[in-house]
Amino acid sequence: MYRTLEYLRGITDDDVRRLRARGIEHTNQLLHRTSLGIDRERLAKRTGISTERLLEFAHQCTLLEVSGMERCLPIIRRLGINSMRDLRAQDARALHTTLVDAVGLAGTPSFSDVQYWISQATALDIVEEPEPTPALPVVE
């Protein structure tokens, strides 16, 4: 789904200005320019926005792509689900129950909707995660 960059949580006016100067007008363009680590590094050099922030924005953009989840996104984020990996790790029944507790039955998506979100998390997860840095050996 196409959203303006201002829709992203934590993005500053300065970030928006820098990204637009690079031709990135909406979240879908940002997602495609930040899905790979090498692309984030290149964009970071050109905009001055750190690769870590660009990765965070990429994760937010992927969550916006999940069909039907937009109205629950603030709650989903409060539950600590900030990436497709986080969403994929959820148990549909437990997540649905938590949403019912948080929103109430009338405003909660159906259990099948929650299952669908989790299934989409695999198909839509296009963001390359940085390689973990190996732990340094302890010298005694």
C-alpha cells in the first residue's frame, strides 16, 4: 500500500526531506530501496540517515503491506511486533486473544484475519537482516 513517508513512526521532517531529495516519495518506494543491506548502506551514505534507522523504516513499510492489518498496527507495535519476523513468530490464537483483550470483541479482527496476517508475513518478508556480529572470544 502506498503511504506518504510521514506515516512512518519516528520519521522526522529532516528524514523525509532527505529521502524525497533522493526520489523516494512513499513507503512502497522506501521499502524497495531499503530491503537489501547494500541498498541501505548506499542510501545511508547519500542521505545521512543511519542504516539502523533505514532498517527500522523498512520493517515498518513491510508491516504496512500486510492486508487488513493497518487499523491494528498501533496495537501490534505495542505488543512488540515490529517486523515480519516478529509477526511470523506469533501464535494466531494467542495473538487474537491478546487483541480481543486490548480492543474488545467488537473492534477486533477475526481469528481468520489474524491467521492470514501471519501467513502473509512469510510471503512479504523481503527485508534482508544484517549479519550478526560474532562474539569476540574472551581471553583469560
